Amino acid sequence: MNYTKYRPEGSSNLVNIGFAFILCLILSLFLGCLYNLTFLIPIIYFNVLITIGFGFVLAISLQIIAKLLKIRERKTRIYLVIFSTIIAYYSHWIAYILYITSQKIPTLFEFFSYWTYPRNFFLIIDEINTYGTWSFGFSNIPVNGIVLTIIWIVEALIIFFIAINYILKFPENPFSEKLNKWYPKLTLEYDFAPMYSQKKFLSNFKESRINLFLDMDKGLANKFASVSIFYLEGENNQYLAIDTIFIEVRNNAKKNITHVLTPIKISTSEAKSLISKFGTKKEFFLDF
């Protein structure tokens, strides 16, 4: 018996997509302004961490919006994250310019006025680049010119890369067109031996199907495979996914998760057999 990987069958509601863009616009305006406050933090190395975090916050926020509004196509989510990142980064520059030119945090009226009509936008950026507004460490030598330009480019690339890459690599969550809802994610309460090769697993799975799990060894406390069943009552087909998890011995809070198998279709009877044999715990609706 062959396997079939999950692929969204229908299209998201156009009204929901419209709402998603509106929510992303509002959220990006807020996050862009909030990100601008990093200028008030004098430790440049800490700002690098904030830049990385900013990219992740944008992507995770988009995933939450997409989940709530049932946006299942990855292509639409990519458009949303690109839109959100552009708006957030532009909003950051608007707030930054207003702060630099007035030496105070702008009011909402000032922000939106300049956001919609950015007078001398590129001229002011060029002036900031020429003279600089900060320096490294305790030196009084301003960071400007080509060095500042490179820093700005790297900053933008970090934010865009993290946000877009997160959406590209995020595993699919099956959606039922029949019932118009997401499949709940159930994780089997058994830690299997770690799996690393999708090709090898699928080859064995074609022959043994779910009996493969019955003969599988138990994993280690800090290295194991987590098997998830996407089960929805009333649907003819269910889905199975596998992650290999490595927990660092010196830092139990740090988990490295490798998505070995994206959801593949299994029968309802196979899903019920696995659930009955191993038991499950239901993951949070917004599980990431």
C-alpha cells in the first residue's frame, strides 16, 4: 500500500485572506514601532538578539493569524509574511526618523501622518548614513558611511530571512475541507527510537504499515522520535507525522527538533489502532 503526503485540497476563503492582510498590517505597524525602541538600548550586541527575535515574532504572529483564519496554503502565508515584514520594517524606519529628528518618541498622529506622507524620507536616511547616530563601545567615532550601510543591509536580511524561512520550513497542519476545520494534533505517549531518514522509513512503512511501530525500539530519554496523529472524527482519512527530538543534557529546556516526516495519509482504522495501543495527548491548538 502506497502513502500520500498531505496537500491542501481547497482554497482559503477570500474574505479570511483579506482579514489576514488587515490584521498583519495592524500588527506590523505596532511591531515596527516597538522594534524601533531598540535604538534606546546602548548595548549593540543585545540589539542583534532583538533583531533575530523580531524576525521570529513576525513569523509566529503570522502563523497564529493564519491558523485562526484557516489560511492553509503555504504560498498565501509566504505572501503574508513578506507583506508583514515590509510593513514592519518600513514602520520601524518611520518611527526611527521621527525620533532622530525630534529627539522624542512620536505621537500616533505624528507617526501615521509621516507614515502616509514620508517627506524627505530617503534624504534623511542619507543624512543619517553620512553623519551616523551612534558609535561602538566607548569610542566617540560615529558608525557611518559604508559600514553603517552594511549593518542596515545585514539587519534587513536577518529579519527577512528568519521570517520567510520560518514559514517555508514550518510543517503542514492538515485541514479538512469537508468539515471546514483543522485536524487536531495528537501525540502518541511513547518515545520511539530516533528516526533520521524519511526515505528509509517510508520504504519500511510501505511494507509493514503501522506494524512497523509495534516492533520499534524505545528511544532514549534525551533522544527519541515523537509520532503524531492528526485525527478528526467524521473524516475518511487521518494523517501521521514524525519528529526526532534531541534534548541537550546540560540544558533540558533546549530541544532540537528535526521534522523527519511531514503528514502522510493513513486510514482511520490505522489511526485508531495506534491511538489505542500507545495512548495520546492532545496538543495545543496553536502548537508550533
